[in-house]
Amino acid sequence: MDRRPDLQGQGRFKRRKMEDTDSRNSAESDDDGGVKVGNFAQPTEVKPKKEDLDARPSRHTEGIDQLVEKTSKRKRKKEEDAEEASDPYIARQHEEPVPKKKELDPRANPYLAHRYEEPAEDEGSYNGYSNGYGRPTNRMNGVSNASSLARFPRHKSTAAMAKNAEDGPNNPFSGQPLSSQYFSILKTRRNLPVHQQRDEFLQMYQKSQFLVFVGETGSGKTTQIPQFVLFDDQPHIQRKLVACTQPRRVAAMSVAQRVANEMDVTLGDEVGYNIRFEDVTSQKTILKYMTDGMLLREAMNDNNLNRYSTIILDEAHERTLATDTLMGLLKEVAQRRPDLKIVIMSATLDAQKFQSYFNDAPLLAVPGRTHPVEIFYTPEPERDYVEASLRTVLQIHASEPEGDILLFLTGEEEIEDACRKIRLEADEMIREADAGPLTVYPLYGTLPPNQQQKIFDPAPPPSKKGGRPGRKCIVSTNIAETSLTIDGIVYVVDPGFSKQKIYNPRIRVESLLISPISRASAQQRAGRAGRTRPGKCFRLYTEGAFKKELIETTHPEVLRSNLSSTVLDLKKLGIDDLVHFDLMDPPAPETLMRALEELNYLACLDDEGNLTALGKLASEFPLDPTLAVMLISSPEFYCSNEVLSLTALLSVPQVFVRPASARKRADEMKSLFAHPDGDHLTMLNVYHAFKGPEAQANPKQWCHDHFVSLRALQSADNVRQQLKRIMETHEIELVSAPFEDKNYYTNIRRALVAGFFMQVAMKEGNSKTYVTVKDNQNVILHPSTVLQTESDWLLYNEFVLTTKNYIRTVTTVKPEWLMDIAPTYYDITEFGKGPVKSALQRTIDKVRRKEATKGRKR
Amino acid sequence: MAKIDSSSPPAAGPGPEELDDYMSMTIAEPAKPAEKETYTQRRIRKQREAEARSRPKSKAELAAAAAAARDDALSTALPNSSKGFQMMAKLGFKPGAALGASSNPNARTEPLHISVKEDRGGVGMQNEKKRKFREEVEGVEKKQRAEEGGYRERVGKEREEKRVEGMFWGAMRVLEGLEQPEGRDQVPVKKVNVLWRGLVRERQEKERERRARYDLHQGFSRSAAYVDPEEDEQDRQALGKEEEDVEEEDEELNEFLNLEGKERLKRLVGYLRKEHQYCFWCKFKYVDEKMEGCPGLEEDDHD
């Protein structure tokens, strides 16, 4: 097998000299396939560097991905729009809502916009360009409508006024006549619980800078509140945007689509979304759904978030790392920008915590539209929660009236296994006990979207006329707990566990561990049963355990994560006093200590804690600092193309597929790619083979045959493109040693050391165990490794905690390299007495002897 | 070079060639017990240690070692000498303080605890198991303790019973002496005062046993149960084979003997006082009913 990829088209980069001072924009147009005019008019391009790197729709040609096609179509459309908008004739029509002086401002020229991007924040909130519009462009063509909205007193409107505008006949924002579909949706929208309190919301919103809004699932907050805000805040007049953050990409996409329908506009026009690697917005956009991470990235280049007039943090109760960081940041930004309004939306009732955190902000609570849910506990603790949940599901199917079942389990393997068993048992029940048909669907994050979509299929009909009704059973991770709403669920089975990330700075382990959920989570889960009608929730634990063993709320991610990436972000956000940065739940000081120390060893921070040049560069990459530093230093080792691929591969889900039904075959296939020196090089071989002509002829079949994940590889490809663009922007060279070079693979292994030198383990005596350097943890190789070379020193990608301590994805390295490439970390005087120190000492002696003999020879 | 003197420091000075130190060392050993070991001992120990080291550890041992190292590291805070700490100190961080706004009550000072789930036990199972185990252990301990206490008590009780029983027999003998000073066996057993009838019956049983043994020795190979069809009842009575039927139900006596030892003794003592003005405890027969000089009815009164 040819393990060498054809690097054409993705590697072997010929650097093009940038004519423009703004290299970033040129880079953009570089691989844009010729359409250049529109580039500057693109809101995202005129604005922060960071963002376009992250947010650009993917346009590479290799992946024949529908999504990509769609995006590029959208893109084309946007570009047309941009051209149209820049037409002075059309522009004149927009005079009314636009302050006159802006019209003549040279800044309005989209071709010059890049010159003005930096001072934006100094010009205060009314500069008109902070939302990235190349020129004043709100497209309120219908004069009557424009005036209907224009008559709105900003921050003084009422629900009645908004109702009037909503009733048409023309779209208050686009000026187009409203469709009949719009009116039918409007009817249902007005039945949503939040609608009853629109006036109340508006009054609070107008009065206060911060507002905490609590709405249970089904209240309509995610779709309606941003629209309420639009009518009152009128961002189009300010030439600003309303942002609504979501913790999940999928949610941002689907909610944006829904709201675009509700507002009777095309997605990407007035309403758009922006997630990592995908930006579906235009200069017309006034409401942008985005991931919390995206907003954070934008804040790095625009510390005051001047593009936005209102920021809505949705699903704040999920307490993602990005949401928590944003909250801390927004508290500071709010002081600098009194005009900025901030709405925190949460689904749970611990809203008081948010309230007091945001300086006693007013609170508005809207009841959800839920039905009562009856809760059942087991009389005794369960011996085996998986077995118990299967039993419960089957029992519900056998004896409960019509209604779908939702079972919560912890992970992919467990879920697939459970699905198989339920199907088997259900088939038997149908044959022998005349039970109704039962379809079982798995649901977890790494499931392909088309399969995720299946959960919305209706339950199967009775197998024969008059027979017992069919039902569906969804076996899900805690995705279905808050983010995804599945109607028709009447029964929830809750074993009380979920997989949670946990980090401990003392042994530097970041692992997914199965842990008991919190009481708040259990409540959310139960609530899922009452979406359509009264339901039942079966908790597979005792009531006593619910009260005593479960913690009240799930620990926020900031307490469960390695913070080195966040520290780098905060530094980039201009926050220097990390110790007193006002987080809602400050983590243990040791976590920050470790993060600072790691960044210092990586040379991203100097001893004073200031961002170094390398640190600044590393923060430009949406990567862990370890990976970013590895990538940035890779040209020194003549293998930046390969390290770039590897970085992409390490940032996507597992490439190798090992289905339970064909483990042996999968392992055989994996061994075809195996490199004796370890897993990193093996992954690289897979990628190279995947990019080869044979695989590209029919990627789907090829991946299926070789037991690798097409989705993972495609997304690695995508990530690679994005990262490549960032590298080009920052003039990091893309180089490769010739494949015939005997150091081809050695170079890559050495480059790995440049980033991962803190993740190294040394063999213990002659046993199979290793001990991690500095932390002295006993570890063994994860069984998935392909490593064949005996080596005393291994570099690992992950320290996984299960019942054993594993290191996963390993590659052999040499101690000389460690001391050569990371001399500060491997400073022998810093080591305590022990086998690692003596091994390092031996290496020093060896190197010295070698040099001595060399010298003598000379 | 023979160092028999046990007071001299053994074997520390001499060179390694002196294998005969073996002797002196063993002799020296009692002077400094467990401090020194012989060459052989040391050699064996070293060998054993080396073996232990070279032996591939079992999976369980490895897991235990790894878990121990992990727990150890997890419970050790990062040192204040770390670079991270120094950077934080420059920002005004003090050891033991928390991060964030000073007024924040949610700030943590310790990292979250890591616990690895090792089985599929449901929520609460782990604690339920622990609870059950604890209960079981407690139960066993309690039982043991109870048994321990019971033993002592029982032994004490048994001893007391034995003592009372002994005194009861003594009292019966006293009463017999008082009531039938001249000769024995003259009154039919059933006529004897029930309070000391037991004594009589005991004596008769012993006598019968003795006789049976004697018969055995004399060669009358006749079992006691043997019934000669030729002999009629009178013959048998005449031959002394069927004297009085002692085994015949003696309800009165049985009832009395079934009483507790203390009660029997009490009645006997009471009877002795009442009928014979004799105090069993004083071992003295008083002249009149007043029994002047006797401290009281109970044994405790006579200490």
C-alpha cells in the first residue's frame, strides 16, 4: 500500500506573496475560487481576524459534502447581495434610517474597510461599522414598513406596538410582503408562554443593563426573546447586531433556521448563524445565533464587543467553559459599554445565583408549558443499572399505554449495546406476547446527523389493524436532557448516570468518567416526559439516594477542565489579573497554577505571566496550546505539512472504527496502516492513504472497507483547511521533507516533542508499566495501540482514567530529544531522586561521551 | 580471630574475607537483637528482595500500586515553589486563598474529587454495599462481644450454681444429722422429709450401683434386666432383686429437686432455722427461737 499521500491540493503549499497589507483578506480571496469582489463586503472579513479563520464556511473542493455545497451557494448569494448593496443607487434608498454623515464617510467604501477595522472600538458605539457592515445597508425598501419600525422609540416600545408591526402586511425588517406561512406560525408563536409576558419583559429589558430570564423548556425563550429584543433594540438602526449564544453548534444552526422561518426571511439574511468553520451571515444580518465559543473568539479581537447592541446568553444553566468565561468578560465589558444590554437565559431555577452574580439584576421567570410527570423510584438500589434500564424499558412497553420512551445512558458503546438488546427482546415480545412494534434509536453526539434525524420519525403503526399501538424508544446520552426536544416522549427511564469530563491538576488527568448526575439534571430528565401530555419518569435509584447521593447541580465545566486554553484566551481578551477574574464559580487555585505553569513551559507566557510572541500566535489557533505550539514549531523540523494533518486528526473524533461485530477484521485493517513507532504516525498513514487517488475515487466505500470513519476524516480535512489558512495568515511555512529521507518520520516524532514534552512516560524496569514523567503515575498502554517498537520513552496524547490508568495514542521518543527540545522542562536539577532522574543522567553522560569521542576524532 | 566475646562489636570491622565471623556474629546477636544479620541472612534477604523485584508483578498488584500512587498524588497539593504559583503570587495571590472576586462564596480551594466507577452498580449501590458491609461487620462484632460477655457471665453463674448445689448437699446432711441421728435406712424413703430425701435416694442409687458392680465381679452373669420366667414376683422380691421401686415416681421429691438450687437451699436453711434453731451459716445450733447472735437470714449477712 502506498502510505504516502498525494499532497497536491492540500500540502506542498506554494506561498503566494500578499500584495495587500492585510494579508488575511488576501489569504481569504486566495482560495476563494475567483470571486473576489464580495470579499470585503463580507461582514466577517472586515472584522476580526480570528473570526473569519474560524467562521468561514468551508470551501475546499475535496469533500463532496452537501453542507459545503449549500454553504458555497449561500456564499455566492451573499456576494451578489454585497455587490448590490454597494451599488450607490440602491444605497440611496436607505438614506432614511441612516445618519447622513455616514453616507460620505470613506469608511463606507467596502474596498477600504480593512483600513478601518482596528480603531473601531475607540469610536464608541455609534461608529456604525462595528457590526462589520461594509457600508450602511439596512434594506428597508418598503418605506411604509420602514417607518412603521422607525416610529418605534428605541428602548421605549411596547408589546402592542410590536404586535402591530408583526401583523404586517409587510415584513417589518425586510419590507417584503409577508407569506401566509408566516401568519400561521405567528398564531402558534402568540400562544407560547413567553408571549403573555412580553410587556413585562420589555419593561425590565429597557430599565436594566442586565436581565436574568428563566424559562423552562417549552416556554419559547430561545426563539422568541431574541425577536422581542429586535423590535425594541432596533440594531439595524445602530448598525449593530443582536447575538444569541448557544452552547451547541447544532442548536445554533437549527434555532437560526427556525427563527428565520418565523420572521419570514432567508437564513443568512436578517437572521443567520455563526459556528466554528461555518458563518451563515451577511451584511443584512441583525440577529445572529452563534456558539458561545465563537463569541469569545470575536471578543479576542474586539475586546468591547462593539458589533453588538444586545448579547443574549442562552442556556446559561449549562455552564460551559465558554459561557462562564463570557459571563466574567461581559461583567467587565458592561462597565466600559453602558449602552450594551445583556440578557442571561437559563432553564433551571437556580436563577438567584445568576442574579446575585450580575449585581442583583432583575429576574423574569416564565413558566414552561409542561404537563405533570409522575416520578417512580426503585425500592432498592440497582445492582446493574444497564440491565435494570433494559428491564424497565421492556416492562413499559409491555404494560404501559401508548407513548414513546426515552432512556438515558452514558456513552456510545453502552447505548449501541442497549439498543441491540432491546430490539432482540422486543422482537420476542412481539412474537410471543403480542406486544406492539417497538423501534429503537440510538442518540449520541458522534452519531452522523442523518441518523440523529431519525429520532424525529413518528412511532411505528400497529403491526395489524386494531393491534396494539407501536412506539419508539430513544436511547440517548444527556444530549436529550436539554438541548434536543423530542415530542411524543411520555416515559423517561433515568438510571442516574452520565459521562462527565473531569480534570485534576495534581495528576494532570482529563478524562471522561461515568458519574452520578445532579438533582437538577434528574429534574430536567423527568421534565422530558411531560412535553406533550402527562408522563412518567422511572428513576432507577431510591428516593433516599436521590436526596442524599446526588449533588444539587452539576459542576460547571470550568471546575472540570484544564484551563491552559482558557488562560490563553483570557490573556488575549486583555484580562491580566487572572487571580481576581470574577468567574461565577472560581476553580481551585491549583488548576490555574498548573495552567500557568504549562503555558510557561510551552513558552506562551513569560515568567511574569505576560503573553509572549509565541503565546499570541498560539492563541490565534482554535486549538489547545499544546497542539498550537507543536504546529507553530513544526517548520523547524521540516514537517509542518504532516504536523498540520496530525493536529487536525487529533482534534476530531476517533478515526478508527471498531464495531463489535467485526473487531478482528477492523484490527487487521488497522494493522495495514500501522507504523511500528506508534499511533500518531499510524493516524498520519491513514490520512495520507485517505487523500490518495485510490481512496478519493470512492471515499465512502474506501472508509467502510478500511474500518475508518469517513466523517472523522472529512472533518479532519475541514479542520486542516481552517488551520492551514491561519498558518498562511501568520506566515508559518508549510514544508515537508522528501518521503525518501530517512529522517522523514523521525522529524515528525521530534516535532511532536515540541508540543507534547509534558506528556511523556518512561518504562518501569522490565515490566509493561510506565511511569509518567514528573507526576510519577503508573500507567499502561491502552490496548488500542499499534506500537511495536520497544522503547523506554513514550509520548502520549491522552492520560485516560478508567479502572486502570491508560495512556492512549503513543509514539516512541528519545530522551536526548526531550532534553534538547524542552530543556527547561527536562532540567535535571528539577527532578527528584528516582528512576527518571537517573535515566536522564545516563543520557547526559552518553551524549557527553559521544561528543568527547567526536572531538577526539577531529 | 575467634571472637567469642559477645561484648565486642561483632563483625563490623573485619573484612569480607572473614567468613568465620559467622560464629561470633551469631553469638553477638543477642546483645543487639534484630539490628544485625548474618552474612547468610543478608544474602538470603537480598536474594529474596531481588526475586521480588524481578518477578513480574501480578495485575492486581500493579493496579493496587497504580491506585496507591494516584491517590497519593491526588491528595498532595501542588507545591508553592511551582512557577505557576510564583506567577499568581505576583498578582497578589496568597496561599490558601481562593480565586475570583473576594466576596464569592462559591470559590473552591481544592480541586474536585475524582472517583472512578468500577462496576455497573446503580446510584446508591456503592453506599448500600458499604452500609451492608458495615452492618455485617458490626453485627459480627456485636455477636462476638455478646458471646464474650455471655461466657464470662455463664461461667460465673455455673460456678455459683455449683457452689450453691454444694451447700445444698451440705445442708441436707446437716438436716439428716439433726433429724435422724441414729443410723440410716430405717425409715422408708418416702417417709423421709422431702428436704433431705434426695440425699437418701442418692445414697441408695449409689449402693445399688455398687452392688451391681459387685455382682458383675462375682460372676453372676445376670443382667439386671434379665427376668427369669421361672421366678415369680415374690421370689424376686425375696431375692432382693426388686426391693423398693426407687424408680417409681416420687412427685414430691422431683418437684423439689426441680427447683433452682438457690431456692432449695433457701428452703432448707429456713427449715433448719425454724425447726432446729440451727443457722446453716453460723454452723451453730442455737438454744431458742430467737437465735441470739446470728447476724441474719442470708449468707451475705454472715461476712
